[in-house]
Amino acid sequence: MGDGSLPYAFAAAVGMMIADGCLQCARAQCAPDAQIFIDPRLAPHRVPVTREQVVNTLASQRLSPEVKKRVMENYYAQDQPIEVPFRGGTVLIHPHDPCVQQYIER
């Protein structure tokens, strides 16, 4: 380590400690045995769309077909897992409980 790499090794060690601390904070919300890949507080979420909102949207004369299609897509997708690219694979996150995550390798 006499080649000047000590500052880089130190920075990497401090970075890992900080990252581990952040993961520990994220785990505080979840079960201790949960496999957390994406911090649940930062996980993307879907906006809930009610059946009533869909009916009103489709009945509207003012909204374009594109808007109606998007509302329908959001309605049907709201209970599907959220896919987040992560380290060469994908993490599937439960749409209602971000503590439930699964890593899928590609």
C-alpha cells in the first residue's frame, strides 16, 4: 500500500461503512430476515387508481384516448411487481410492501 492507494482504500472502507449504515436504517422498517436490495424508502411506487376513477375517466368526453389508455394501464398495473434494474439484474418489489423484494439475474 505504499503506492498511494491508501487514501483510496480508506475512502472505500468509509463508503462501505456509510452504505452499511444506510442499509441498517432501511432494515429498521422491515423484518430482520428480509432481503433488501433497494431501500424501501426510495423504492418507486405506483399511484393507486380506483375503479371509480377509471369509470369516470372512460366516460369523460374531454379526455383524449391516450389519457384514457394510460389510466387503464395504470389501473391494471397497480398490483403488479415493480421492476428496478439493479447490478446487472432486476429487483422485483411488491407494489404494496416495499420490504418484499426479489432479485432476478439476467
